Amino acid sequence: MSTKAYLLLADGFLLEGKAIGKIGTTGGEICFNTGMTGYQEIYTDPSYYGQIIVNTTAHIGNYGTVSEEQESAAPKISGIVVNEFSAEFSRKTAKESLQAYLERHGVVGISDLDTRMLVRYIRSKGAMNALISSELTPDQMKVEIKKVPSMDGLELSSIVSTKAPYFVGNSNASCKIAALDVGIKTNILRNLAARDCYVQVFPAKTTFAEMEKWEPHGYFISNGPGDPAVMDYAIKTVKEILAADKPVFGICLGHQLLALAAGLTTYKMHHGHRGLNHPVKNLITGLGEMTSQNHGFAVSEKEIEKNPDVEVTHLHLNDNTIMGIRLKHKQAFSVQYHPEASPGPHDSNYLFDQFVEMVRQDMSAAVKS
């Protein structure tokens, strides 16, 4: 007989379902992802650290888990909420069921909930904290949920970042990229290595001076969790990269950090963008892109017009939020979404080519001078 579990939202909304994963209690900010596939990639994305994920796809677990589909070494989510959960899987290449995987990694979850209704509720009320428990009573949960910290003002990147530098790619590659890991996804590194880049990944609080000792040809600022506005250490590093006029590319949190370093501000969104089908317009080419997104903060639209050094390059077609910027007098650009999207879509993969080309041009200019 399955174990009963409860989901309690911070506003008091309570749902009863079945326990999945580890038996226990977990808390975090509840948000939803509309992707039709890629649940393992979602769970292992460091950007989701401290969050409970609602999967809108009706069936979760039906294709099992494989190590190749990890975006980090282990799940980073606080918990999961699903509709129908499958302990069995049909994919022949899968080595483990999602249930066994969640248990092994200590992830608490709940199933048999009306996730369509729940998503509509979150869309209306906004992102908020929640608690999942398969061991506490609802009254006990009301006490525990007050202990869950707000995502607004929370610094999390230093928790999920690598503790020591490491290398990815061919050491004989034509260009060297220093990646500041504030929650980096594995597929980003694969994309850079595939473009003849040798990447050294540095811990979140590494200074510009420390990274410069390696003499990289360009800098990459990664995605990651938490509130970018409280990451003074990373903003300072990006400012120093810009002051040295080094080529730099940022994705997601890296986009927000570049904006903050350029004098803009960020804000907490009502419920964020998370999924694989977000429409974005490239204002430079006029073309549309289907994109993968995962963010609960955004760059303020109000200040762009007041900043003559920043140009908006991409816009979200659903709500006109800023999806990309470039600095007019620097070798720097960023996007709010994920061009490395795994499992997809791949419309925005060209951005890696754009970055590597910018780095190569800078290398050529340095040789000529």
C-alpha cells in the first residue's frame, strides 16, 4: 500500500497525494516546468537548487534514468510534484527507475495530484514556498513551512558551484575559455568543447585576477540559482572582466550578472519562465526562436533606455521581458534563456558559434597588435 503524502503551499493551500522518492519532508519555492520531456535534466540542473518542481507532463518516470542525461552529478531540486508517476520504465538504455534514482539521491516527492489545476493556481497566485511531507501531519507542516527561506535575497550559487577548478575539452584546442561556475550545466561545457575550446571551470567566488593567471582567451558566466542582486562577489568579477575588455558571454544567471555589472537592476518575477517552448525574437536578425528557459528573476526593462551602453538583442514574445543584451562598447553579450538546451530545442545553438567567433577575432587582433 502506498504511503500518503501532503503538499502544503505557503498560503495554506493543502493537497493530498501519494509519496514518491524518499519518505520524508522537504521545502522550497514551488514552480512549474512545462517541458514534455527531460525530467532528469531538470532535476539535475543546478539552477533549480532550493526549488520544488511541478512537472506539467502527465506521465513522469516512464523512460527511467540514464547517467548521460545529467546536467550535474546529482539532483539539485528540493522536491518534485507530479500527476502520474511510473515506477517502471520502457527505455532499453535506461539502467534505473526514477523511483530508485530519487530514493538513492534522497529526493522527496508527491504524485497523484491534479498538476494542471496546481499550475493554474501558481500562475494566478505567483511563486511561493511549499512543503512536501510523507511523515508529518498537515498541522505539523504549517509550523515547518515557516522555516523555509524566501528565494528573494537568497545567495545559492556558492553552494552548488564546484569546490575546485577542473578542465573540460582538449588541452590542445585553439582557444581557452575560463568559465565562472555559478551553477553551470554540463551541456554548456559540451557545447564549448565541441567548438575547439579548452575550458577551465572555476568556483563561483574565484577572482578575475586568479582566472587571468591561466591566460584565457575569453570568459563565460554560467547559469545558476538564487537572487543575482545579492551576488556582490560575482558582479565585481564581471565588472573586472569588462574593464579589461575581455570577450564574455553569459547565460541565464550569467545574463543577469552581466546586466548588474553594466549598471542595470534585476527583479523577482511573478512566477518565472520554465519550459522548452518559450518564443523569443532576435531583434538583430528579426527571426524567432523556440527556447528552453528556467529563471525566476529578470533584468529590469525600465532602465535599458536610460543606459546608452546597453542594447536589447532578444525579447520574450509572451510578455516582452528582456531575453538578451549586448554592451555596445565591450566584447560582451548574454541571453536569459538556454541555447545549450538539453533535450532541446536547438534554435539558439548559434550563440555559442557567435561567442567563439568573437573570441577568435579578439585573438587575431591581439596577434596583429
